[in-house]
Amino acid sequence: MTRTFNLAISIAAAALTMTSASYAADRELARNKVEMMCANCHGVDGIATLPGAANLAGQQDEYLRGQLKAYRSGARKDPVMGVVAKTLSDEDIVNLAAWYSGLKVTVEMPSQ
Ligand code: HEC
């Protein structure tokens, strides 16, 4: 028995929104880093390209920063993200979290 939900998520990848007044991230640096280090698995648009990787588009800035720091310190363990996060500076983490949290996501609830 399957119940079908029409869950449509559309991403306006180009429509970046600044999420807070204290946004100090460098968008150009962030995009370069995302393309080099994250896009293969999480997409530049934050939609995961691997079944085991998370969608990051529109995720909370604070949550993203927290998770990246946890991978970096080893408090959160994952063989892939542990290696990736070890190379990130605090500034990289601010930039990357700002990039992914700044992607605008629209969610459509399933109709009954
Ligand atoms: C080779 C694939 C790969 C690359 C490259 C990669 N990730 Fe990941 N990422 C994953 C996987 C797999 C997970 C799920 C790990 C887990 O279960 O903890 C993950 C999890 C995460 C999470 C936690 C998501 C959540 O919902 O808690 C964040 C944040 C994240 N990645 C950010 C990044 C950033 C930023 C980069 C680039 C600097 C990056 N990742 C590069 C594969 C990748």
C-alpha cells in the first residue's frame, strides 16, 4: 500500500536571499568553495546528488555552522564529512552556511 504525496519543492537557485543583517559572508568565495568542495554531493543549489547526502538548500544558518563544526571536531562522526570538514576554516564555515541557508526554498504541502 503506498500513499502518494504530491510534495513539490522548487528551488530558486539563483534567488539568493540575505537571511540576516549580520550576514558577513562573502558570496563569491562561498560559491567557489561550494563548487570545488561540496557540489558533487550536495549540489550548488543545495539539492543532494547522492542518496546518502542531505539537501542543504534553505537549511538554518546556525544549524549548518553547528554541524560543520561538529564534523570538524569529531563530535559528529561521518567518514566523508569528517575529512571534508577538517579542511574548513571558521571563515569557510560562515561562508558555506550562508550560501546554503541563503538559497530560497518553496515547499508545497500535499493535497489530501
Ligand atoms: C563526497 C560527498 C560529500 C561531499 C564532497 C560533501 N558532503 Fe556533506 N555530506 C555528505 C554525506 C554522505 C552526509 C551525511 C553524513 C551523515 O550521515 O552524518 C553529509 C552531511 C552534511 C551535512 C549535515 C546535514 C544535516 O542535515 O545534518 C552538512 C551541513 C554538510 N554535509 C555540508 C557539506 C559542505 C558545506 C560540503 C563542502 C565543504 C560538503 N558537505 C561536502 C557527503 C558529502
